[in-house]
Amino acid sequence: MNDLQGKHLVLGLTGGIACYKAAELCRAFIKEGATVQVVMTEAAEHFITPVTMQALSGRPVYNSQWDVREPNNMPHINLSREADAIVIAPCSADFMAKLVHGRADELLSLMCLARPIGRVPLLIAPAMNREMWAHPATQRNMQQLADDGATILGVGSGFQACGETGDGRMLEPPELLEDIVAFLQPKSLAGKRVVVTAGPTFEALDPIRGITNHSSGKMGFTIARAAREAGADVTLVAGPVHLATPRGVTRIDVKSARQMLEATLAAVPRADVFVATAAVADWRPTSESGQKIKKDGSGQPPAVSFTENPDILATVAQSDRAKRRELYCVGFAAESHDLQTNAKAKRERKGIPLLAGNIGPLTFGQDDNQLLLVDEHGSQELPRAPKLQLARTLIAEIARRLPSNYKA
């Protein structure tokens, strides 16, 4: 996916060892389809050269407000007007203080001061020693920058170049890329709360074995990410999967269907939207052996009886908030045949306004998918695409339905 296709970013570098990460970040922007104009302070050039950044960005680097390449000699105006966003990474403590006080004694700070505030966002990735980050002056400056409309991307924690360990590291390039892509997405669910279930459940037979399925959790995790990108406060209830938590998403790990139901019921009273993507086991063993079940030499399998698991989606859909149309419920269906018929029947049986069915062969573990959306008016196919792209489309469809149909 080219998440930044058509975007023009100004990448500002200030003095700090984290400038080496800016090289990787610049490359990541380019790979995602953006054009990147690098602007460097004199201090930044002590850590990485303009030649390196020019080679990575494919554009000459700017480092002086007196640059004669600009016919009007106003690079601070021209560069800021061309940008879809200005990203300062790394942003030193000194440069943060400079921005707070409106100082403009070199090109990068001059450009930040001259940017059209309502049109060109300023995103800041701080990078400094842990004591500098914790200092009250830095914390005041960070708050003031946020109050002035800048977006603070936060800091990482860990080993620092000075030999100390703590908060203040610049976030890693993949983290910054995800944050910046999210920032530039439409905020169709701003102010809403979304709960998503994802992955399989595991129903134990004994301490070693259990019943599960092939669900990877990828679709649910991308839906959680897309909802967060759209501005929602997102809680992700995840079965046993090996996936990184989307940035900014609150994750609750569970194993069994009953644990997932308990976590979901605790989260949905505060939610506006519930999306049930988890592949929940329909049945579980009636009892769990306290020790591993051994073969007894008879050649006969052990006798195992089953009991039905709770229906999480139906339970939530029958809650008072859902019935009052204060909670919008979305279900998922993975069918082996007759998707249209089965999806329609499942939507009606569960009593939900929208159901998404996986089209074609099972997509467990795959990076792409194709969905059939079924509501009271009929069905709509979403063509095959990467799961994140589909998730964003689904979130847009949910957001489009909320204002007219629901009180959320």
C-alpha cells in the first residue's frame, strides 16, 4: 500500500544523534508514495550530512533562509505553502523552546512560524536525554506547543546514546510512520468509542491441548487500527495471536470464548460501535482435565462431551444499549459456501444492522481479503484489497451509517 501517495512532506532535522533515524524515516516516507523535502538546521549537519538526506529524498536539501535557488529568496514561505505537513524529527529540546517563543533565526524555525496554521499541520518527534525530557521547562514547552496546535508524537523509552536509560528517545521510524499515516487519515469517528474482537479462541481439553481455529487476527487488528486512525478511542479484545498492537489502541488479551465475552461486556457499555471479527469457537469441552490426557493403549479416543459457548455478538446485540440504538453492532461471517444466503440469515438471526462476509476461499492468515457487506437494504461487495485498505473502507461505511441511523 502507498499510504502517503500524493502527499508532500517537509522533514525537518534538528541537532541530535537521532538524526540517523531520520534517514530511515525519510526512506519510509518515499516508499509509501510521498515526496519529501528535507530542511536541516546547522546543528543537524553535525550528525548527518545534507548529501545523505538528498540521496534518500531525491531532492536538494535546504539549510539556509538565504538560499538563492528560490527566485523570490523566500524559501520559508515557499516550502511551507507546498507542504501537506511539516514533520520535525528529531526535534531537540532547544528547538522546542524556540518554537514556543516564536523565534525564527534560521530556515526551519522561520518556516514553522510562517506556515499556514489552519492548513499545514506541524508534527513534532522529540528526542533528547531523559533528564532533559523530564525537566519542567521541557514539559511546559511540550504542553504549550500542543495548545498552539502542534501535534506531539511522543517519545520512546530505552537505552540512550549518553549511556543512560529512560524516556526521551525519538520513536522508531516504523512507529513514526504509523502515527503520521494515522494523523493524515480522515477523522470520521472522532470522539467515538469502538470495541473490536479479533483472532481465535482456545478451548482447553487439558493443560496441553485444546480446540481452536486458523484465525490469525489480522482483519480484526487492522479494523482496530483503522478505527483509531479515524479518531476513535479503540479497545481491542484479542484471542491468542502473535500480532503487534496497533499504536494508540488499548488491548485486552483473552483465551477462551467465556473470557472474551467477559472482557467484551466490560468494554461495550462505554462504546458507540462494536465490531465482532473474532472467530469464536461454537463449542467447548464440558470439562477440562487437570492433567494431560494420555493414551490408554486401547486404541480408542477419549470420550469428550461438548457444551455450547456463549454467543458474544448476539449477547451484545440484545443489550439495552444496542436495542436503544446507542450501540452499533457489526458482525463477521466466514462461510464455506452460499455466502450471500448465510450472511443475510446470520445478520437477521443476530439482530444486527451490518454484517461483513468473507468472499471466496478462507482468508485466515492472508494479507488481503474481499468482503460482502449485508444490511437491511441488500448487499455490497468490497473488492479484494489489502486488509488495512478494506478495514479503512469498512470503518468509513460504519461512520457513514452512524449519523442517520444511530444516536452515537
